Amino acid sequence: MAIDTSFGEVRKFEDFLVTAIADLPEIDIVTVTGGGGAVVAGGADGRYRLDIVATDDDDVGAVSFGAVNWTAGDELKMEARIFLSAVTDNKYFVGFSDSLASADETTFSATTDTVTIDTISDGIGICWDGDASTAQLWAVAGKTDAVTVNQGLGADYNPVAATATTIGCYLSADRKSARFYVDGKEVHKIDSSTTLVAAVDLVPGVWAYEQGTAFNLDVDYLYAKKGRSTT
């Protein structure tokens, strides 16, 4: 007799097939700074546009699920499909953060090829930073304000303007193993003797930051899953 079914995981998928983001109460968006956003008009596939204005480095657009309840300590996986309007002096992060989109916190940076964790304390995912010396995506993670993963992925995986890129990551239940994915391919893995992320509640999302040039980033979908509680 089966001990579980195909619903033995908590799963959430958002395809933005609405006319207004207000129609999705389970979605949280940035509301603090100049990074506005809207559902893309006429987007047959459903897309949410993070429209980032060019005024200063504090402008951010972000979208996440509406609750920080994806507990690190369960097996976690997330994925998002995105379109970047221009590959320029901008920055984005796709992954898990310990803060909702609207908290207006910054995630990771790779300025001059040095990865730092910014105002969040814990997170894991993939980062692009136009201020890096080497133009590449970075597999990143941080635990309690300290970077635990900082791996450049090489130019083969660099984003291309107006072209879909699918980004995802996986974190094991003991928080010691992680996998990072670009367009369905595993691009980095780490099996650590110590934990990569603290045992805190997280939320999957996409964060985009202006660093000198206006741009937009379309989120085609946002997906996450985790193990269902056994108690």
C-alpha cells in the first residue's frame, strides 16, 4: 500500500494570467521604492513586469509569494522564468530570501567579483550583477549575514536581452547541499560539512535592482515546492 501520493509536497505556481496584480492576493510585490510593476498587457502567457526606473541604486522591483513560510529545514526547490530587457548595469536575484519582496531589502551583490550578502540575513539562489568585473551569473548563498556560496558560472550561461532564461535552485533538508540550475541544466552543486542557510523561514521570488540604467525584467512564472510536514 502506498504511504504517500503525488500530493506529498507543498507546491505553488503562479503564471500571472490576470489583468491586475491586485487579483493575486497570494503574491507580494515591492511597494517601497521606484521599481514599479504591472502585469504585461496582452501577455498571452502571463507575465509580471518589474519596471525599474533610473534614478539611483536604491530602486528595486521585486515579486515573491505572499508569506515567508518556506522553511529552511525542509527540502526546498524554486524556479522562475524571466526576460531581461537589456544586459547593462543592472542586477537581479532569483531564489529564496528571508524577506518578502515588499520589505525592500537587498539580496546579494558581486561587485568586482566579490560576492556579498546585503541587507537580508539568509538566502540562496542565482545573482546577476552588472557591476561585477567578470560578466557572469553567480551561484550564491548566505547564512546569518555571511556568504556561504560564491561560485561564478561562466559566460556560457550569461543572460541575453529579450530572451527567456529559466533559473532555479535546490536546498536539501539538512541545508548542507545545494543545486543551482540555468535553463534546466545543473550548473553548480555543493555538498558542505556545514549548513549553507540558517533554519529560518524563506520565500521564493525575483528581485531586480537599478544600478545606473533603466530597464525592465519580466517574470513569466514563479514556482516553488517543499516537503510536506510529517508531524
